[in-house]
Amino acid sequence: MLKCYKVRWGAVGIIGLSSLGVGSVWAAANTVPVQSETTYVASTATQPDAPSWPLPAAAVREELAQQLLELAIADVNPRFGELWLALAADKPVAQQPQLYADIYASLHHFRERWAHLSWDARERLQLKAADITPVAADYQAYRTLLVASDPGREVQALRPGQADYLALRRQLIQLLDIARQNTWPTLPDMKLKPDEEHEAVPLIADILQRWGLLTESVSGTRYDGALVEAVKQFQLQHGLLNDGIIGRQTLNWLRVPPEQKAVILARAMLRRDTAEQLHADRYVLVNLPGYQLELMDGNRPVLTSRVIVGQLKRQTPIMASQISSIVLNPAWHVPTKILQQDIVPKLAKDPSLLAKEGFDIIDSAGGTVDPSSIAMDEAISSGFPYRLRQQPGTHNALGLYKFYLPNDESIYLHSTSHPALFNNDRRAISSGCVRVEQAAGLAEMLLQGSAWGPERVQKVLQSKETKWVPLKQPVPVYMVYWRSWLDADGKLQFRDDIYGFDRDKESGSRKVMHSLIQRNKA
């Protein structure tokens, strides 16, 4: 048996959850002209005995609608958009008991599948082609919910598990509210420094006022005073150097409208739903777009460090591993790809490079080769049939610390001989491994309670001897791709899509966004 909900998206305009009979999470307003039709087909074939469902309580309807909205905005699977459009179509359809049964069953099925996805699949949101059609067990779970003593609590169990989920939900609704205001200003290309003048200054001020970063009115075209300070705060919230200069990166983020940020946030909320995987008492979290590492003690960060991650063509992989050992004074065994693509071309221009950077040349038998015995031009032209090992020391590319992670991609955390690079705001520049600014502090905290106190570590570092120090208890490490979060001050942070995981997704579903947003008439 099939039931069809015909959706005339946009026919009833901005559908707020209160107008759907599901509470007052978001307000309704105005209408949008009819633009197209789509049909959502609900199958009762997989439902036990194809029951006639009762209408769930208002609290259940509200929670189901809100969770559905977040997934529809994230645009991770077309089914959620279809269900949302059916819910938003008109009041009689929105109150259809069958539709709420389908929403719950779809959410239940999705959460079950989500919990069993690989770490990489979840962070990449590889769900577009996934079959999330609910099965009989999902409808049976809904039947159990309807007769539960507290169905509202039961449906809340489907929520993502992160501690700040409700705070992020409020931020998402606020972004949609801002999006319903006047059309987002269009900024021309520019580079603007403090105390300069530009005709776009009033538009910049308008944007920052909408974001709540500027309270003063701005008249004229001079870029100075409170407006510069507001831009600096804006830059901090987007991981940019807060110098007040409006360059390409700052301009790009100023141009991003709130509805697009809502999609980025919704996708981040889903990525941060790590199920029960982040359950260890202590673990390391590396957020690649945030260029940040945190050593976590439960839900509390006890160490935070800036990091450098892989460049676009040599991405740091999404992975879950563990630190099993710390290597003091590591030697660097240069990977073949880096040797051939990076070092050999430099060597062709500067034959003294190997000596200056402390590299040993290793032959196929594992022996060290005297550089003076090699005809370098001939070796380079023949593909340089050697390996390189960089001697330990402050000049070493790995610095003084290497944190060994068992994995198939030879990825690890390490310090660096070029700490000034941590001052860059765009730090996707490595060959895949993660460089840690606070490597010494991380090592000290991971070795707490062991026989390797700070004095013993320093003695080894000064000796230049390479020493592997196994951890008594390996510490989990998670590489994640979180582009938005609330910082310690409760401010919403956003970051660039450094690896293109959200390419073509940042605007979300056109139909879903049209059902949510109808800007006020000027």
C-alpha cells in the first residue's frame, strides 16, 4: 500500500515549526510563489500490520520536526529533504499520523546506520546514495515509543550525542532567522586597510551589524574605529589573522550569507555526532579545518595547540588511531614521494642541500653512502636510486618529538624545525603528517605518571640520541573535519572547506531552503 504526499514547495511560504502544529521552535511568515512540484511516496509495506497510526503528542511532533529539519538542511540524503517538504507543504499533510511515523522510522533507521559507518565515511558525510528507507523494525520502534510513559524522552534519544547539541540547535535557528531579513549585501572585490576609504564601507558595516558585531551606526566611507574592531572580531570567528585588513579571505567570509552558514553548521553538527566512539577518558582530537589539536580529559580540553596539516594534494587522512609511542630526537626517513617530488628537484639546483640539512644517503642494501662518491647529476638524471635519512636534531623536519600512530599511511604527529609557520592563518601546507606547536607539552602530559619525567626527557634530547618511549596506555587519536563549533565563549566559529568535503553542498537543497526562507520586504 502506498500513500503519496504531494508537495507544492513554496506554496505556503516560510513554514515555521509552530505553524506545523509542532511547537514554537521557529516562527512562520509570508509566502513564496509556487515554483515546482515533487512527490513524496510513503510505503506502508514494511510496517508491521500496516497500522493506522495515532497522531503523536505535540512534544514528539516538535522534536521530530526539528531533527528532520537539521538533516534536511545538511542535505546529506534526499529522503530527509522530501520528508521535510512533505511536512512543510500544508497543515493537513503536516498533521498526517502516517507522515510522522515515516519521519520517526527514517530518523531511527538513519541513526542506526550512522553508528556503524566508518570514521572516514561519517566525517566525509558519504550518505547521498545510502539507502535509508526504514524497515519493519523501525516502525516497531515507533509503535513502542507511542505507548511509552515518556515518549518525548524516547524521541530525544535520537538526537546527536554531543554535549553542546542544544546550543548549536539554537544557533542554527538564529542563522535562519537572520537569513529571513533583507537580501544579503553584495560586496565588490577589494582590499581595504584601516583608515582607508571605500564606497563599500556602509555595506560592510551592515553585514557586521547583522552578525551582532557592530552596534554603532556608520556614515561615510572611511574604514576606521569601531568598524575595524568589528572586522577583527569577525576574523577571529573565522580563523583568520585579526589584523583588520579586509583581504581575499576576509572578503570571502563576509560574502557568505547566513543560510549558507546554516548548512555548514548543520553538516558540522552531524559530523560531530561521534556516537559512542569518543568514550575514552583521555584522547587527542585533531580538527583539520580548525588547524587545532586538543588533548581531552573527558569533555574537558587540558592542552590546546595550533597544528599544521596536509595540503590539498597531500591531505591528512580522516582516521582514528592511537599514540602508542613517543620518539625523542627522531630521525626522518624521507618518504619516496617527498624525495622524488620535493627534495630531488631542490637537490638539482643546490647539490649542497643534503649536507646543509643533515641528510644521510642510504643505498639499497641499507648502507650509508659518502656523498663525494656519487656523481650527483648522474644520480638525479637516473631517478636518484637512493633513500634519505635526516639526522636527529633541531634542524630535523620532525623536530624533537614524533608521536607514533599505527596506520597504513605513515601518518603521525610531530614537532617541527620551522615554528614560525604556526603564525600563518592558513596552515594546510604539510605533506600529510600533523605538525604540533605544543609538542613538548603534549609529550609531557602523555608521559605523566611514567618513569619519563621532564628531566629525563630533557637529558635524552640534549644527547641527540634517538629514543623510543612506549606509552603504558596508548592514547586514542581522532582526525576530524569540523568546520563549525561553539568556542569557550559561546561564539560560533566557522572554517574553510580546506579539502573540499562540502564542495557543491554549502548552499544545501534549493527546495528546502526556499521552504524556510522568505526575506522580509524592504
